[in-house]
Amino acid sequence: MCGIVGYIGNKDAYQILIKGLQRLEYRGYDSAGVALINKNNQLNVYKTKGKVAYLEDFASDKDTSGSIGIAHTRWATHGEPTNANAHPHYSQSEKLAMIHNGIIENYAVLKEQLIAKGYTFQSSTDTEVLIQLIEFIKTIHKTDLFTAVQMALNQIVGAYAIAILDKENPDTIIAARKSSPLVIGVGEDEYFLASDATPIIEYTNKVVYLNDEEIAIIKRGEPLKIKTISNIEKTPQIQQLELSLSQLEKGNYNHFMLKEIFEQAKSLTDCMRGRINTDVNNIALSGFIDHKEKFLNAKRIIITACGTSWHAGLIGMYAIEEFARIPVEVEYSSEFRYRKPVINKDDIVIAISQSGETADTLAAIELAKKNGAFIFGICNVVGSSIARATDSGCYTHVGPEIGVASTKAFTAQVLVLLMLALSIAKEKKTIEENHFLNILHEMTLIPDKIKTILKINDNIEKFSQIFTYASNFIYLGRGYNYPIALEGALKLKEISYIHAEGYPAAEMKHGPIALINAEMPVVVIATNAGMYEKVVSNIQEIKARKGKVIAIITEGDEVVRKLADYCIQIPETKECLVPLLASIPLQLLAYHIAVVKGCDVDQPRNLAKSVTVE
């Protein structure tokens, strides 16, 4: 949630900051703002409700000069989206300005104390409370900004990534983090600051990832300094980014989401590269190989995730239980972390997150760690908090995913879980060799089969227009396809704002069938793998009640074709691999319905890409 950008160097800061905000707008787009110190040491703050383009218009006739500045694009938590609640926030003297991601949980108590000391507030945000507290400490204790920040952060409860400017120290940015990401780019006589690496890669591939409770002193012309809130000095660890600028551009596509849907043949190839070796008929996941005994001796696996990643986890559960014969539970991280779960030392906890920064999943990891479980992470962003907090894991290697509704990250998560399930099964000898080899072979064919599906995009676009009238959808699937029904419904909800629910097909009779009429489209994943006859029966029940059926079918299927109103064909594959194919048309269906409705596909209302708050 929310995007932070900072710059200090010899260039025009404003242009770098605006471009950075545009790169990070997928993290939040309720408001945007910038703070700059000009050559006369004036601290200028400009902010406005709405997207980054609104900020550009607002600041077009303002003094935006200066070679040091911080900027923010907001996803609203405390305080509705207004000009006053937009970041940066001034301190009362207007000598300090701060931007903040996260939530200060004890802000109300601190605010009351500061009001009693004579402080007034211009916003309803928790962020303004923190900057006022920092100034109060700085003034009362007559200390420097770093020390004041250090003392303030020891008083707060919650999550934060912050960056602060001080007009009395115009060559310094103070930044700090806890449970919210912050990356520092190291250039030639200049530094960059951001929530993730996407705004930085254009200027440098050298970065330092701040760890929890670390404060960075970023000073012009001086080496980067890092200290903890308990005043322990840390040596900055510089890492090389593996990103290209082209990955951050839409190219010839109208939306990032469409680009990312079409990238899935390549992204899954990248995910398999170096891991599936058909010459020796093997899967090589280093995160598994290095800790093989943990998996072989595991009594139970717990998968914890949120949203789309949770749906991937359900497919992982089916695969691990089928092939590896290990009991699996799939938990919403937000519930798991609070319900006092039973976790044992011989449990493995698999944490899944595209960003690697999901706050609830991070908290679930910490809980599992305290109970002695082995933690395996699956995430996309190198150097992310989850990647660093886990004992082992796998990157999905799909490149940046900018569209808020996850597409390529989802299919890659599913692929990694399938590879992990097969790896465990092979070592445990719970899968027959021929069956293993057949699935392995089919897995390598998936990218080409996705390319085949993408060729019918125009057809999906055409019939999608029919369904823009609908106010409700039902998605049905069984076995491996039930999580795909959930995921398809979620995609439609996220970007078209049409209410949709996913159900196991057989559960339709236990309530949802009451909703079915001629105005209710029903999407059924009816491939010939799995419980085909049962799903056909479910379709007949829908048609008997005049429901409109959109069916995902296997190429050549004539039975469902005759029953359904609309059919989308996908190539035949193994049952466990069907989700990798069936998810593609559902992503396209949601996308095209949203486009026809005029929805903002890449930046749907009220959502943000990375949920770094509870």
C-alpha cells in the first residue's frame, strides 16, 4: 500500500520524483504529493487528492526546484482521500515534512498527548501524529533529527516506512522502516529512495534493502549510514537488481493487465528455466533440495496466503496431498495469525505472496517461527521481506507485475507449487515414475498451449460485451478447478465491480441454485479431466432453470458444447495442470468486461497492489 519515492543528488528532483510516483501508482492512487527543498532552503509541499496526473497539474505553476525531495502516492487507511490527508505532512513549525506507509496503531493516544502540549492537526491521519511527535522530541530534547526519529520510533506501535526532510538540514533525508518495504538506490553522487525497485532501475542497479527497525541517514556527498532504533550501526549491503526498464512499460498494450496476461507463456517458461530438466527427467528446486529432509519428514504442511495467492495455495494443497501424501491445510494469513493455531516443530509452513511484503503473511511467518516450524516462501520480488524472513523458498521469476489484479504471478505460484509437490513425491516414492514423467512432459508444453489460448482473445472480447449488463456471476468448478472458479470470480470483482462468487460445482444445490435465472450468468470450468460427468450434470441443472452458461471446455468436447450458451476451448492436459490453462480465459473474460464497462483496469477503485497493512 502506498508508494514512497525520494531523491538527493545533483539533478532536478521533481522530475525524478514524479516519474517514480508514476511507476508506483499501482500501490495507491487516492492522492499524491511531493516535498522539495529549493536552493534558498525553502521547504515546499504540494499535494492533492486524486492520481499523480492531478498533482502534476496542481504543481505546474509552483516552485518545484531543488535537488532533494520526497514524494508519495496514497492508498487511504487513516483518513479519507482528501487534500488535507494527502502526504507529505508538515510538522507544526513547517520545518519538517514526512511521508509514511503503514499504520501507527497507538496514534490516537499520542495525538491526545500532543494536543495537550499545544499541537494542532490539519489532517485526520496517523502520519501527521508521527511527524508532530518527532518535532516535539527534537524541540524538547534539543537533539538532531536522527536522534528524534530514533526516540519517536521507540514510542510507536505499528508498521512504518518513512522519509523525512528538514529545511534546517537541506542535504539529508532520514528514512526508516518496520514491516513496510523501503529500498535505497545508490548512484554516482546521488541516492534514490522507493517502496520497491521499480522507480530506481532507470538510474542505478545498486540497491540497499532496509531491514525492520533500521534508520538510514542519506546525506549528500557522504556514504550511506544505517543504524537501528536501538542505535546499533549496520553496514549497508549493496545488491544488484535484475530488472529491465522494458518490463515496466506497457509496450503496445492498452493496459498492464492485458500485457501481463499475454506474458504468461514466457513467464511460465522463465519460472521453469533451470528447474525442469527433461534430459535427466528431473525437477531441481534448490529451496527443496537444500532442505529435502525437512519435507520428507514433515507431518503436515500449512499454506498461508491472502487473496489470489490463497487460491494458488488451494491448488497446491490438492497437488501435495495427491502426489506427496502429506496432509495440507490452507489458511488465510489474516485469520491464521490471530486464532492461536496449533503449530508443531515438524510442520512446514509455506508462505505465498507476489510482493513478498504482505503484512498478514509476514505476521503469520513470525508466528510459525516462534513455534519452531520450517518456513518456505514463494514470492516474486527478489530481496522482499518474506524472501528474507523464510528459511528457504522459491522465486517465481515472472518479472514486475504492475496490474493490481494478479495474473502472471498467480499462474507462476501454481506452477512452483506443482513442481514442489512432484519433487517431494519423487523423493518419497509416492508417485509412479511413468506418471511423474508424463506430468513433467506435459508441464513443459504448457507455455505453447497458453499461446494457443491467447489466439482466441478476440473471440472472448466479442462475447464479453454481452455480459456487461450482469450484476451477479456464479463461477463453478470441481477438484483442481474449484480454486480456479474462486480466482475467476475474484478477477471479475476486482476490475469490473460485478459481484461474483465461486463455488464447488456440487455445492450449487445447497443454496446458490436459488439465485439462478435467465439474468444470472454461470461460468463453469468443465474440462474433461477430473469429475467431468458430475460437472455436466451440474450444467444440466443450471440450464433447467434458464441460467446462461459460459463453459471452459477441453478441445473437441461436443457434450458440453451442446449444453452451454458460450464455450471457450482450451487444449487437453493433465488434470493437475488444467488450472494453468483454465485461468487464462477467465482472466481475459474479466478484463474485457471491465474494459467495455469503462473501468480503470490497472488501478481498480479501493484496491492496491501490495497490502502492507493489516
